Amino acid sequence: MNIHRRLLGSILNNTISRSYGTRPPAKRSVHLMEEKKIKDFAIIESTLREGEQFANAFFDTNQKVQIAGMLNDFGVEYIELTSPAASKQSFEDCKAVASLKLNKSKILTHVRCHMDDAKLAVEAGVDGVDVVFGTSSYLRDFSHGKDISFIIKEAKKVVEYVKSEGKEVRFSSEDSFRSDLTDLLKIYSEIDNVGVDRVGIADTVGVAHPRQVYNLVKLVRQIVSCDIEFHGHNDTGCSIANSFAALEAGCTHIDTSVLGIGERNGITPLGGLIARMYTEDEELVKRKYNLKMLRDIENVVADCVSVTVPFNNYITGYSAFTHKAGIHAKAILNNPSTYEIMKPEDFGMTRFVHIAHRLTGWNAVKNRVEQLGLEMTDDQIKEATNKIKNLSDFKQQTIDDIDALLHQYHTAGANIRTANRA
Amino acid sequence: MNIHRRLLGSILNNTISRSYGTRPPAKRSVHLMEEKKIKDFAIIESTLREGEQFANAFFDTNQKVQIAGMLNDFGVEYIELTSPAASKQSFEDCKAVASLKLNKSKILTHVRCHMDDAKLAVEAGVDGVDVVFGTSSYLRDFSHGKDISFIIKEAKKVVEYVKSEGKEVRFSSEDSFRSDLTDLLKIYSEIDNVGVDRVGIADTVGVAHPRQVYNLVKLVRQIVSCDIEFHGHNDTGCSIANSFAALEAGCTHIDTSVLGIGERNGITPLGGLIARMYTEDEELVKRKYNLKMLRDIENVVADCVSVTVPFNNYITGYSAFTHKAGIHAKAILNNPSTYEIMKPEDFGMTRFVHIAHRLTGWNAVKNRVEQLGLEMTDDQIKEATNKIKNLSDFKQQTIDDIDALLHQYHTAGANIRTANRA
């Protein structure tokens, strides 16, 4: 075992945990799950900006006001709105939502790095302006040094203007992971110097994976003193893990949208980020957010954009707390944390142990017998379990089918018990 | 700029790229995306095992044969089936699928680490046996050293038996990330010594994040000489990123299921892993798999288990290649790779540039004018774009609405052109 201890010690000390001393622990149990790096984070909820870029999305003013109100009650720190420069109504909607004076969420709008757009944003009365520079191809076309001075000059002007109006301001690049790294860092550093509140790192095309995100955020963290925001698309399924890696590396703000709606297949979903962060620090997440509202918010947004909540949605998907295989069901009945890392009741959800199938086990069936208040011996339950498996081999069973079968045993037993007493 | 260069150099050399020499590059553009760590990987497709544990799933024999055939044609390296010990029909189904003698996919079944189950598996005629030990609580209850000798003894017996029958064998722990690490490594090491083909690392409860997965796989990679398999649940949205991190750390086999179906909200989805790996190494993925089959396979499985393919599904979700915001649409029309990291045609999909909304821009509208073969000046197109924005502010527009509007300009123009000719 010593070789494992030594290996473990050297690797754990380097890469996993900072809580150990110079020697690996001698007596206590060693787990990979111990370390918590993230003290706090803020959500920039972008359903009303990025989400409006989802194929189906069209939010009218009333819907925007309703969704903003619900997100505020949920407790997100920021709500981001479509640019007031996009259309006349978009400007009016910014004003309408900003005038709500929500008690928990600050209102942001997301504009191009132009003075015209920045002025419209200020005029709309939002609390802060999220400025984004240009397009990815624009950034990629830089040769070293060329055009950077132009970007920096423009950005400084806009940032200084927004600050002078007493608003929060963020400066973000686009497609940060395919941009030239030295240029990117130079821009962030210069913008930080003029007092920007946040710089934004964006995986606009969903190409990055967590190690890359961690490394880039870590670099930026060493170069700027302001906050750092991460915006990640989900084309290759990494948006939640990327957001988490960003936070681990020192990022402070994460962009989300309800159900992840956005351009193409969208960005980090609010519910998914909540699941990830709850698992990391349950108390922090429960203190910050009204978790029982999540399902209602998702249903309202799904209705607005005419989609069905995915069957496998985080937390609120209809099978998220369903347990099926016999071995899982047995353990979950003994101790839910064996196969559940989130408590369904924290989200207003309920656990379901599914027994009407051929993978079931007798412990799960016994639990159902007890739920139904039936009297059956363990041998009878085992026999009934085999019958369920056999029936399910030929046709999908319902819980009603199974309950009827269990009632038969109980009734037969009751007849015997009555006969014995007579 | 020098401070950035130096910082970059020191950090890149340590953590990002191994392709640089001792000094950071002086002249060429620096990107975070350059490094490729993964040379190859194999998919263990578990729709017919893990997927059968999805709440809705009931696959009859014909469906199993159909799905196995399609997965083989797609090119997955392995197909994993429900334990022959689960029910009589499960045994028959193992035999039926094994007897297909598929030309690309080996057939595995997944059994508890018991001789009885292992014998049934061998009898069913599969190519390999995936053995899993006990339950998470069982593993967690270990105190150091206690009971490990029992596990190892049992596992060795089973592994040696399966090998003696000329079959592939894998040994996996369960809930690996909440197990005692020294115990886990000792077990893997001992099982490796008796010639197991693969050891399996399982995030059974979906609690792990990529850095933990990377670190654990890296540890195991240094302790065993056999292959390493990763199985990850998606409760906190990290299954794809975790699978990728596992591969980066030296893992060789990844478990997937079609649409990710499995216990609770499931595991790494086949399509999501494909999206991630295509982005990492397009040529490798195109060489290994018949990508155009992905959508059909997903539709067949979705039908079998009565779910709708999620609106935001990787690659095949209906908006995965839809571009909406004006700035995105303009860039994508100039060069698709600006906002697309996967070519839709590689998957038999098509790109859609959405223009019937208030976020549209005149370049996208111009593209539609050209598609329709209409004659309009740039000024007219800009005017039409403003009309589209105004109309969309009040009511969601359809592409038919927009086409009609554009035709009006064309017809009006044609009348003028005709009048001028007359």
C-alpha cells in the first residue's frame, strides 16, 4: 500500500488539495471530493438577451416584465436585456424593465462597443452596460499589435463614458478562445486600467473545454484587478463544466439563460449551473436563491418560446429523481444520498422509486408493499418480484398493474389469516 | 506587452502546451486551442444497458436487435447489454444480440461481480463481460484495509474465470469519486495484476467535475497497465466534459447512451460526446463513425422510450445550426466557421439563417433576397430590414410574411423598371 500512499501524496499535494500539509494524511480517509475553491459567484441571467437569440424566441413586454420579476424573486444578481439599439420596442422594453426597480437583480443591457449604443443604454435607465467588442473574425484578423490600439481607444472611450454616468460597465471580447492570446490579454489589461467593473471572456462558438477555460481565466485573473465574467455556449456539451472551471480559476460572474436558450443550442442553463453549484456548496446556493421557483420559471419560459422542457433536464426533468435498477432502489430507500447528490425537496420535487419493470429488486417491491399498507411475508415479496420480472419481460407494466398483483397476495393472505382465526 | 509575454510563457509552458520549447513563441500567433492530447478512444454504447434503466425504457427483442444493428453501422466499438441475470428475457436478448455477429461492435454485458452472473454472461455468448463491484455505500463503509481483501479475492476469481473462457473482462468500482482513494487504487492495482482488460471509473451519482476526473484518471493511469473506462452521470451537467477530461488523462473507453438515457437524467450522450470529439479531432471522428446516422439512431431510440428529442440536443436539435442575431448571420454568411465549429453537412443537417425577427440585420436580409432571386437595391434592403424590425416588435413574423414583404419591393421595382423601358 505504501506505493499508493506515496503516489497519492505527491499527486494530491500538487494538483488536488491545498488543505493537506507537506505530507499526505496518515489516518483519515482520502477522498477526491474535499476541496472547495469557490467562495461566491453571481449569475448574469441572460434569458432576455441571449435567450431572445434562440430560434423560437419572441418576448413581448408583458412577458419580459413577468420573467424579470420571477428571476428577481429567484434571486439572480443580474438580468441582462437585448440591446436598446436592436429595435424601437427593445429600447422601450429596457426602459420598462429598468423602471421596475427590482429589489434583488440589477438590470443590464448588452450593446456593441459604440458610443451611440452606450448612450441609448444609459438613456434606457439600466443599472449597467455590458459592452462587447466586434466579431470573432475581426479579432482573429489581428496581426500582433495592429488594430489593437484602435480597439483599446474605442473601448476606453465607451467605458469612461458609461462610468461617468454612474453605471456599471463590463467589456467583453468575443470568441475569446480563438483569439490571439497576447492581444487579448493586452486589451483586458488596458481596459482594466481605466476602471472597468468586469471583463468578459466568451466562448461564443462553444469550442472550449474546461481545462482551456481554467487556464485562460487564470491568466486573465493575474492580469486584471476587476471582476471576470464567463459566457459559454453549449455546442459540445461543456457550458456548465466550463462555467464551473471559470469560477474555480477566479471568475466571479457567470452568464446563464433559463433552459439554456440562445443562439444555436444555447448557453449555460440556469438550472444546470444551480445543480452544479448546489453540489459544490449546498448552503451557499440555498442561501442565495429561491430554489423552489426554478420549475415555474422554466415552465413560463418554455411556454413563451414554445418548447417542451427536455425529458432529461437538470433537477426538474421528469426522471431526474426517478430510481429504477433494483440495486439503486434498494440503496436509495436505505439512504437517499447513496444515489442522490441533491435533495429533491429543496427544489419542490419528489423522489420516485420505479418498480414496474424487469430490473426491479425485492427491496424496492417491499417498500411499495409498505406504502400500500399491505401484509406480505418476505418470501411472498420475493415471489411477487419474480412475477413482476416475468410479466415485464413480455409487456411494459404500469404501477397499477403491479399494485393489483400485490393486492392479490395481500387478499389471499388475508383469507388465510381469517380462516386461521375462524 | 513584455509582461504578458512572460506571464504567458511561464503559464503556457507549465499547463497548456507541450509543443512549445523552453521559450514562448516569439512571432506566431498564440492560441489556447493548439494542443491535442487524445490520440484515439473507444465508445462503449450502453443504451441497451444503462438506457434500460431510464424511467420510460422497455426494449423488446426486436428493438434491441434493431438498435444494436444501427449502433454497429454507426461504428461504435462496443455495445453493452443488460445483465442476463436481470430476467429470463434479458438472458435471451443477450443471446440474440450476441448471435448477430456484428462486424464492427463487440457485445458486452454488465453484471455484478458474482460467479453466478459471470457464468450466465459467458453462457449468453457475449464477447466480453463488464463486472461492477457492489454499491457505493458498501465501498464507502470500508475502513482502511478492512474488507478490501474480500473484494479483491472475489474480483480476481471472476476476472480469472472470464479470461479463462476467452472473453474480454472489465472490473469497475461504483461511485468512484466518493470512495476511499487509497482503497480504490489498491483494488485497481491488484485487479490489473491478474490480467483484467480494463478497469472502470464510475461517477455513478453525477457528482464529479472535470478536474477531479482528470486527477483520478491520471492517478489510476500511473497504477495500472490495462485500459481505463469512464462512466459518468449527468446530474450536474458535466458528463461530456468529464468524459473528455478522462480521455485527456489517459482513459481509453467512454460509456455513452443515445440521448444520454439512463438512471435519473442519464449519462454522457452519444451525440454530445461525438460533438465534443469532432471539435477536438474532426478527421479521427469522421474516420471512425458514420455521422450521418446519428439523427436516425436518436429518433429510433426516442420513439422506443416515448420521449421527444430535446429542442437543444447536440448536433441534431432543431436549432443547433440556426443563426439569428444580425451580427452572427452576417458573419456566418461570409464564413460559416466564424460561428460554427461543426459542419452541419457532415451530419446530414442543414444551416438555417433566421431573418424574420427584430434582431435581424440587412446582410442576412440581402442573402434572402438573393435566395429568392429578387431585384432590390441595398438601400431598399436596408429599408425592408427596418420594416421587418418594426413589424417584429409587435408580432412574431414568419418567413412567409418576410418573403411577401420582399416580393412587394421587387414588384414595385419591376413596375418602375418596366415603366422606364416603355
